[in-house]
Amino acid sequence: MMIMKQRKMNLVYLLLIAVFVLSSCAKTTKNARLIPADAAVVSIDVKQMFEKSKLGDNEEAKKKLLEQIESNAKTQEAKDLVKKIVEDPAKAGVDLREPLYIYATKSGEQAVVGTILDKGDFTEFANAVAKEANIEAVKEKDGLQYLEDKRDVIVFDDDAFIISEGKKLDDVIAKFKSDDTKGTMADESEDFAALLDGKGYIKALVPMTILEDAIDAKAKQALPEGAELKDLSLLINVTSDKGVANINFESLVKSDAWKEYIKNSTDICGKIDGDYLKYIQKGAFLMYANFNGKKLYELLEEKEVFKQVGAESQKDIAKKILESVDGDLAIGVGQGNGPIPEVAAYIKTKDGSINDFAKENGLKPEKGMDFGYKDGTTYVAVGESAAFTEAKEGYDKGTVKGHRVYLFCDIKTISTLVSAIDRRSARQMEPVAEYVNTVEFYDTSDTAGEFVLKLKDTEKDPIEFIAQLFLQQIM
């Protein structure tokens, strides 16, 4: 985004960071009228973020940060402003008890919207930035104050400010002065209300219309009959606690066509029973799901997927295999004793169609790899452990039971396995493996799911690590 780039107005961001570190914050928004209704918008609760980061309590980090800001300032006005902010963060004129909003539209407009605490202080702040950037000081037009360079516009009144790229000054001023909320997030937007209700310190609302120009005609044809992108949005909510980060997402649907599509899709996936867990050794990776193969085949046929991928001649084979699947599907990857990991896979099937297909194509059981069909289950076992052998250290059945899909990754173990195959890929994983212990994903409803990241250090909030990395970059 425009002023997030390190260009001539970059001091404004360093100064805002100082305000973030030194302030306490967070209420609700008054600025929804400044955000277009079709925009993808991110809400940032600065109070939560910086309480969790503990930057405000780190006097040494605070001192170094402000020294860095002063050293970047070219003018005495900017240096004087930094000293004022150190003594009283409110002197920046920004009210961080309100959330900051960053938004982008399909037309290319990108902006930051925030709340004014004191107009006089914000004007002084803006003038210091203008002098640093070698542009004209704050001017007034139609009762509003503004700064402008070749690409960026900052406009503010007594209550709010907007830093915009992709909009002309007159258009931004017109937005401020208009009492008409039509076409904005203030226009009784249910999706925006859902964003406000979230408890996370980072929340995002992504209307699918923002992707419309990026989707080709063939992809649009694949949309459910009667379903339009304007009736679908994605809501993301980020929270954290000591040793764990949670990323929740939810599909917000506003049409019967989408609701019917979601119902049909979820009907394919049943609820996991979890009986196969006792045969899977806890290790690098687990995928557990439950699905009705017959319904999946019918959906693929309805959407003409085989035709689209040029596989119509394989439809009969696909039908026979898919229609045999009806229930739990579990795949586990363990550490193993050598370069080849232990792998176990179990699928609830009505018959041995999958096993028969494998044998017809030249596969056969051998030492170290067993597969077959037994008591309603098609199975594969790679490694020393035989199929249907109870694991010495398994997974808790309660983690998967009742979900439709469950994924688990042990980052360190995966990194170790990858290193035996590709050292370059393993090195790329090492920074993540240094801090993250495990990652889980599972559905929480027909339209929602959750990612859970568990850190190795169970006493630190994940955002503390982010803050540390940030300080390392700027100091």
C-alpha cells in the first residue's frame, strides 16, 4: 500500500509506531462512512496488540525505537515532535482508543482510516511530516484540512483522517462532506457489523467481489447456479494467548443459491467418528476426514469437472472408486527410523474397489509396504508397523470426533523429514520450526473453521515474537 512503502512520507509511520507503543486504546468505530461497501478491510485493535507485545513496558526497546525515529528525522520540527510524543503520546493527535482501518477496493484505491483525538495536534503532526517530505504544509479546502503529494492524499476534519492512494483530493473531500452513507460500510452492512463483533486484535472482511476481475470466464461458469460473488464474503479473526495463536474464518452468505451450495457441499462430508486413530502413530502429519464418495462423484458430474479436465474417459473408473468410499478417511505420517517415514492410511469403503484398481495397475504388497481391503476398510501401511497395529503413542480421539475435517502438523518433525529429501526446503522451514511447535486446522461449523498455532514457548504470546522481529528490523 502507498504510504506503507519506504518513500518520502515514511516518517509518518515511524511516528505512528511510537504512538502505538506509548498509548493505550480501543473502543468502536465512527468511521464506517469513509469505507466503501465493496472494500476489503482490515481492522487493527492497537490496544490489544501492544498490550500483548509488551513493547510499552520495554523501556529499553522504547528508547531505542525513539532514537531511531529521531535519527531518521531531517528537520528540527520532526525532532521536537518526537520529544513531545515521548512525553505525551496524545500529542500526535491520533485517538488509538478507536481501531485503525486499512482498506482496498477493486478499482485500486487503498487507504488508512483513523480517528482524530486533537485536531491541532494532528495538524502539527501533519506539518512536520510535510516538511520532512518537502511538500506544502497543511492547507484548507471546503472546511477540511489536507496534505497532498503526487500520489498520496491526507484529509482530516475534527473527527477523522484518511490517508489515501488512488483517489483525487476532490473525491476524498466529497466523501468527508457527504451525509449519504449509501455505498459505504455505514449503510447497514451486516458483514461490517460481524467484523465489529469479532474479539480479535486483527480482523479482516473480504467481499468476494474484490476478486471479480481476477476470475476468468471459465471459473465464473463453475460458480453455483444463481450464485453471485456479491453475496459472499470472508471474515477472518485473529486472537492469541500465551503460547497459542488462533485464526478463525467464516464464510458470510447472503443468498439462497450460496446456502444451497454450502449445504450440498457439507452433505458430502459427514462427521468424523475417529476409530482409525488408534492405528496411527503420532508424528509429523495427520489428515482425518469423513466423506460420502457417491455424493462427491455426483457433484463432480453435475459441475462437468471430468469434461473440464479432459478426463471423461476415466469417469467410469472414478465412479466405481468414489462410490466405494463412505465414511472416515485417515492418513498419518510418522518419523520412521530412516529417510522413509512411517505412513498409515485407512479409508472406510463399501468394497475392495480401490484395492482391486491398485492391483490391476501393477501394485502389490511387499516388505515395507502393505495394502489391502479388510472388514470394510481399505488400508495402506508403509514402514515397519503392520496395518491395524495399535499405536504406542497415538492421538486423542476427542480432537477429531465431531469435525468434518481435521489437519495436524508437527513442524519440527516435518522439517526433519524434509531435510532428508531437500536441505534447501528444510532451511526455509527452520525459522518457523524455531518458534512454532504444531499447527492444527478443523471446521467449527458448516461455514467456519479455525487454524491453531502452538508455540514452543508456552509462556509468551505469539505477538511478542512478532514485536521482537520488528524491533530487530528497525534497530
